[in-house]
Amino acid sequence: MMRGVMTAVACAAALILAAGPTQARIASGEPVWVAAWTASAAPDRRDGTPEAPVLFNAQTVRQDMRLGTSATAVRFRITNELGAAPLRLDSLTARLTNGQGAAVPVTFDGRTEVIIPVGAAWISDPVTLAVPAFGDVSLSIHFPEATQPAVRRTPVRIVDGQGEVPDSARVVRRQNVVSAIYAQRDSAPTVVVALGDSITEGATATLDAHREWTSVLAQRFEATCPGQIVLLNQGISGNRLMDHGRSHSALARLDRDVLALPQVDYVILLEGINDIRHNGDPARPGRNAADMMLGYRQVVSRLHDRNIRVIGGTLTPFEGSERYEPVSEGTRQTLNTFIRDGGVFDGVIDFDAAVRDPAKPEGFRDGTSRDDRLHPNDEGYRLMAESIDLAQFGCRSA
């Protein structure tokens, strides 16, 4: 009899695992914490000059962040993982961006002032905030001393001294220290991480308007299968698949920016255009196709080890940009064929087909790129997002 019971239990467990990671978590019936907004850690970009570096000093910085899911409570992840000195902060407060309700303190084990060591990231105590899906949360942080943050650029507002940061304060794109917001939910959603460079970060979308392809895709998910999928943006401008540039390579940051997040189900990988272009000398093209295919296989293999499905994004055109040359273009075409037909990825998003000019397929179609002919504009981002088959992620209308 006991053997029969154990066999039944084993079969039930097997069925839960076979259903996939999200279904297995839902089966527990317990509230869950999931990442609802992210920004990848990135080294100080050395903005400004050595004599006058861009930093925060005796200033209050407000960052408005749009959550990809509703929440009954939130926790903030503050990172000094790539900082060069201990990170001192005080007087952290959070509120809904629409101004409803008073700002509430954000603490760490009850402390309102913290010094985060180099190489560490700290997660705050839970803050009770009822946030609707796609609600904006404002976090204000006072920096009492000169600080060079080490998180990718995001829209922020800044005032001198310690105090409230009004809506009238100018929005600028600066590095900050917030790398994630965790949201408490009653059930586990499907979590999708977009891993890439400036095209994924949305560096050339209209500032603070949520028009990058990841934001448009998130809105499509919510409209089609509300509450079921959370999309996280882990793009960094200048990022590469294989080599360090302005930031650690995708291979090097995979643990920190994907595997360290709770409950990830899918990764959309759009990396490589910065690897294959020349670095200022057209006679010396970037990485070749064989190197890049090895890198893609390494990423996929490591994510598959964690039962994370990987969707490959084809590389967008760049003819007319300052680092275009025929060898790199040939590499791009070879890689796109590999992404589409190589059988390495669990699915494909053909971003190239979404934005290329049908008459001149090595470049963007008119009206879809910035003047640099490398980065999409708002319309290009919209086309990229609209080209994605939501069913790849289990999103179907009710």
C-alpha cells in the first residue's frame, strides 16, 4: 500500500514538472515574489570629464519605474555590484507616481541609512503598496556624498539637497543604483527576460514614453492575456555577446542579470551587432560567425540547464551606419540564417524582417530608424514588437 501511495505521489510530481515551471509554481497556491521591473548593473560610463565627472552629490534622485505586473507589496533591489566604493544612501521613500497616498519609507532590516559594500546588492524590506498592472512607482533616494552609480542609464529627476522631487523637475537619462523591483502577487506569472544591447534597452526611443520594443510588447501581453506574463528589460547600451565593451558581455553577465532573478521562464536574446561591426577600422571586422555561433550555443546551453526557454532574435540591419562594411554584413546574414534555421533556439523572432527595407534589405526601411541608421526609432520599435507571435510564450486571448 505504501509503495502505491509513493508511486502516486511521484506521478503527480512528474505531471507538475512536465507542465512547466510556471504551472509548477502556481500549484503551490502561495503568494510569490517576482521581478516586476529591472535595469542591469553596468560599470560607471565615465560621463563628464576627469575634472568634472557626472555623479550624485548631496542630491535627491527620483526614479519612476513602470511595473510589469500588479502588486500588493514591493521590494527594491539596490546594487553596488559594479561600484568602486561603498555606496552610502539615506532617506529612501516610495510612493505611487500618480501622487495618491503619502510617501512611505524604504528600509533595510529596519534601517533608513545604509552603506552597501562593493560587490553587493541589497534587497529592501517589503513596502506595502497596492500597484495596478503597469502602474508607476517612484523611488526617491538621497545621496549624502559624491556617488558614481553603476546601473545602466534610466530616466530620473534630480534636485539638490534632501527633499521631495516634484514632477516639474527635468527628466534626464542617467545611471542610478536601482536594479530591480520585486512585486508580491497571489500567483506566479510567466516571466520573460529580454537580454540585449541598446536596441533592447531602448536608448533611442522617446525618453520616458515607454515606446521601446520591450514596453510595446509588454502592453501587447497585457492586452491579450492580462496578468499572465511579465516582461523584464535587461538591455545595456553597447553590450556585446562575447566581449566586454562598455559593459560586461552577455555571457559574463548571464548569472547576475538572468539567473539571479527569481522564476524566469523565457529569455529573448538579441545580441551580436556590436560584436560583428568593426571597431573604428573597416579593415579589421569584428567577430566572425563561427565565434558568435559558439557564444549563442553557450548562452542557450546554460539557460536550458535552468529549464529556461530561449527565443533568438535576428540582428537588425545597419547599412549606412558609421561602422558598416561588407564583411560584417555577411556575418550578420550568416548569423540570421543560423538563428532562424539552426535549431539551437526554442523559437525565433525575426526582428530583421520587421524593419528591413524590402528593396534594400541591408538597411532599415524609411521612417523606422534614427539618423545613425543603426538604432530604431519609435516606429521601428513598434514594428519589432508587433512582429512577435505572443503564442510562443503561451499568451492567448481568453
